[in-house]
Amino acid sequence: MKRNYKVLLLVVLMAVALWSFIPREPKSDPEKDKLLLELLTFVIERGHYNPAAIDDEFSKGVYKDYITALDPSKRFFLQADIDEFAAFETQLDDQIRDKDLSFFNLTYDRLLKRIDESKSFYTDILSQPFDYSIDESFNTDYEKLPYAKTTEELYDKWRKQIKLSTLSSLTDKLKMQEDLQKGIKPSTKKADELDESKAKIQLTESTPSKEVATTPKSFEALEKETRESSLKSLNEYFTFLHDLDHTDWFSVYVNAIATRFDPHTNYFPPDEKERFDVSMSGKLEGIGARLQKKNDYTEISELISGGPAWRGKELESGDVILKVAQGSDEPVDVGGMHLDDVVKKIKGPKGTEVRLTVKKVDGTLKVISIIRDIVEIEETYAKSSVVEKNGVKYGIIYLPKFYIDFENNDGRDAAKDMAVEVERLKEAGVKGIVVDVRDNGGGSLKTVVDIAGLFIEQGPIVQVKSAGRKKEVLFDRDAKVQWDGPLVVMINSFSASASEILAAAIQDYRRGIILGSKQSYGKGTVQNVIDLNQFVRGNTVGDLGALKTTTQKFYRINGGSTQLEGVSSDVAIPDRYAYLKMGERDIDNAMPWDKIDPAEYNFWTKQANFDSAIERSKNRVLANSTYKLINENAAWIDQRNKENTYSLQLDKFKKEQEALEEKAKKYKSISDYDSQLKFNSLPYEQELMNTDISLKEKRDRWHEALEKDIYVEEALNVLGDLLPKSMQKSASTSVTKSKSPKS
């Protein structure tokens, strides 16, 4: 899986870069490109915690990552192109220092040529029906596949790749039609329940049609539908590629250089820096609407609860934006405009007016005036819920990110919100709290120190070391303990950075029990975002963006680093990704693990049954048949990810898929799991939901997910085991009484 994850990492890197570049310019600016390379090396070499030597080995890494990012599926470049590029494999270190753009220019020009040639491939391939009776196959392990030697060979690779994608869709359509004829209603699988192998089959990010035919269609009609759908998806994909310009692709090259220092050193073009700030603060200035591209038009996909557009009640999901005007200015037609550019025109300072000319869902045209405001993206923020189990009330707080507003000290941050949620749960009478940081990739170091301080009297939380300097110990200096009762922190393989600091501190103090995946992600480094424009006087080339670079490493208070090793759960529970290599430890240029002297701290001594609660939980997990099934499913997923060859013959492919579906039935009970628990919002939120339908829908979905979450159920079991013995007996008596038959 390491190879697959590496490709995935690079594809994600490319996707991040491609959607967010330097503002579009009519042509390339070599001087700006050279200046950017100079600043990149200057800032990293002087600011990075442990900068890699820019030598031939570094050059090889940049070369590999960059070429893979340009063409991850090997569907554009020919082997002759790669042979030509290979002459530069050990020269990029020199080119970077000399601000030489010849390698980038060569690859950029060649890529545009190959992309243009590929347009004729897919249009020709999809112009006629596929012959699914031919016994042939296609391997989706792109990292191991060779580049095509000839144009004919490349064409055939496109043909097979598209054929596999359409075959997958055709098989689904045939199965759906067969089920309808048998009177079986189509299933509505959730995204996370879909077989991961489907992702390897799809050529593009196409979305299957939700329409269900009520009358049977011929095989020919269904086959034609799949080709038309693929053609539409590929047309949209190539339109996206066409929108990218020189500066967009140069950002891919710059990021290939930056990430060779370590995986978390990244270049932020101006737009991406703004997005980073929004993601960290959870708020923006605008109208509060999410947009998506639909062919040449921009469509409203969602209104953010509480935002100006939502409050105005005129704009709706599905409305298409035709024109945008600033206040009383003349409207600008945005048809065919790049999505990022449309967003720029709509966003603006609080209190200013924007007028949108939209085509409503019913086809009518309407001009809608909206006064921009601060928009808070609620799903970024901490949220809590209450549940009763065995007659005892518990609380769960979900923290998706350690957010903070860098521009406003009085703004919302994760620590302030967590303190509020803890207080609300106390008022609700909970006897134990679960803090859920699963999938939390981290954020502000300051907020994690403050959050950990909610649960201890005072003391060190994390140790931080900068290159060439003595360690710094970050303390909670507030003796107040906001919550001194039973505590469980939930983590998984995607809990990283600040999440790991929190879990490590709680674990080192023996303040609470860490429950979840065997290990967290393993990111033990600190990054700072540096504005590159500050280094240029009299800037004449425009906004240069920013660089996020690793400046420090952090260490647990016991002295060990979370880098690579992450945090090991006190109670390790199998999950569906247990066997996949998806952590920092699986990236070849990750920084190493090390340790320093421990800080001085004292264990929390107010939890008498700490060890017994861990032991009881481990025994429950071992005896639980669902966990055994989850572990077996994880092993199967790992094995499935190693199988990359698919038959392109209809009958064989159907049999392969039917065998997979039959095997998958064994694990269906995992997704059908129901704890029979009932989660509810706190009173203040229930009042809000009376007028905010969107918030109610979001909370209902979250509560439903919690009720089906076997890991949350075990976290509540652990809280029960951490209760004083007297309360455990009381809860047991309450349950016994509730189950007694009525007289």
C-alpha cells in the first residue's frame, strides 16, 4: 500500500496546487518564476528546522515527485519524453540554485503538447461501442506500469482505461436493471461504504447518475449511456486542464521542490494562502455560499447556515450565477469564467454590496442584492452532544480542527469553544466526557495547550525544540480544572499534529484513556507560514504568495517525539484501515524520530480505577464479534488494494464483481451496526434548530452516525468503567429496574 499511498499523496498535492494558484495572468513571467525559486531556497535554508542538502539525491527526489505529479496515471508522456527528461534527473539542484527554468519549460511545453494530442484519443475511443467480448485486462498500478513507447501504445492505454471505467458503470447499470425487474429497490450506499477498489477503476472524478430507469433498456442503450457519461466527464476534465496556465503548472514544480525538505513544507500561491487562513479561522468575509462549476456556468451548491445569502432567503441551491456586480457598478458576465475568478468577484469586505444576476431553478432570471458579512463555517467548529447509557448521562465533544483566528485575538478559537462546550455539558449533568479528535489533522499549537489545560490542574503540555536552540516547554499555568471527571480521548490513524499533542499529554498525565486506532498519524513537527512578499522591496511582479515550512519539532512531556511513532492507544481497536500504510512513517522524506529529556510533571491521581478500566475495555474488544469482523474486513481491504488487474471482458468482470459483492456481504453487518443509543443536542442548539433547518439536518446526520458508531459506544463503556464504584452500582440498579416487567 505504500506505493499506492505515495501516488495518492502526489495526486492530492497536485490537486491542491491546481485549484489554487497565483492569479491568472495572460502569459508567463520568467522573472517572477526565478524570483520565486530564489526566495524558496533562501527562506527554507534559513528557516527550516533541518533543511535537506540540495544535492544530486535531492534533485532525484524532486524529479521523481514532479514528473509523477504532472502525469500520475502515465497517460500523457511517452517513454521518449521521460528519456529526454531523465538527463536532468541529477541537475535540478544546480538549476534551482542558478534559477534555471530550462527543465520546467521543457516539461511544461511537452505536457501541453501531449494533453492536446490526448483530446483526440478519448473522443475517437468513445465515438463507437466497446467490444466487451474480447478477453483482455488492464492494470491500475500506475506506479509500476511503464510509460507507453509509441503513440499507438499510448492510445491503447487510453482505450483500456476508458473501457474499464465504462465497463464498471455498465455493470452497475445492468445490475440495477436486473434488480428492478426482480422488484428489488436500488441500494443507497453511503460514500464510505463503497468498495475502495472502485476508485482505482474510475478514470475521472465522474459522478454516477442518480436517475433510475423505470422501464428496461437494451444493452446497446445502456452501453451508449456509459460512453456518453464518460465523454461528458472527460470533456469537463480537459476544460479544467485548459483553464490552467503557465503559473499554475509552475506551482506544481515549486511544490515538488518544497516537499522534498519534508512532507509539510509547502508553497502557497496567493489564493491558497487565503484558503489556509479561512480553514484555520473557520470564517471568511463574503455571502456564505459554496459554488461549483457546471459546464461553463457557476452554480450555488450550498448556502452556509447563518450567512448573508442564507439570511436573505432569495438565493437557493441550484441557482446559476450569470453576472456579478459590485454595488451599483455595471454587472460582469461570468459565463465561462474560471471558478476561482468568480469567487473573487463575489467575496469582499464586510458591509459592501454584491449584486448577482441568477437563473433560478425554475428558469426565471432574478437580480439578488446581498450585503457581505463575516461568515462562520460552523462545521469547522467544536460541537457536542449528550447521550444516556445505563442510566448515566455522558457528553461527547467532536473537534474537527484546532482552529484559531490569527488576525483577531478576540475571535473564536478551538480552546475557547471547547471550554464553552465543557461548561454546557456540565450544566447538562454529564458524568463523563469523550473528546473525539478522529480525522483531526491538527492546527494551532496554542489552542492545544489551552485545551489540555481544561483537564489538568497545571503543568507542562508539550516540549518544542527549534534548530540550534534549547527546548521550550509550553505550560498550562491555570490551576483551574474545568473538567475533573472521567475522560476518554478518541483518535484514529488520521489524527495528527495538535491532536497527537493533546492525546499524548492526556496519556502521559494518566488523565484520561486514549482509545482508537493502534497508532495516530505520526506528525511531530511545527510549521510556520511565511509571507514571501516581505523579502522583496519595490515588488513589481505581483503577489508572490507564502511558504509553509517546518521550523520546530515537538515532543511529549515524557521526552519522546510523536514524529513517525504517533500516539499508541491505551485501548487499540481494529478499524478498516488497520493494515494500510497511511502514516507519516510511510513517507520516504519524513523527518526522523528522536527524543529529548522529559519535563517535570506529576500523574493525575484522582482516577482510582484507571488501569482496571483499560483492562476491561481490552477484554470487551477481544470478545466482541463485530470487532473481529472489522479486523477481518481490514485485512481483506489490504489484500484488495494489492490486486490491480481487472478483466475487460464483460462476463469475467461481472463474475469478479459478483464475487467481491458476495464477499462484501459478510461485512455488511458492520455498517448496519446500531448501538441503540440516542444522542441529542443541548438545549441551546435545539432552540436554534427550530428556525435553522440546515443545522437540524446536519445534527440529525451526526447523531445518526454516532448511534451507529461502535467505537463511540466503547468509549462510553470506558467512561462507565471510570465512574466511582458507587455510581456504577447505581447505574446497574437503574438498568435492572428499567428492564423489570410491569406488574
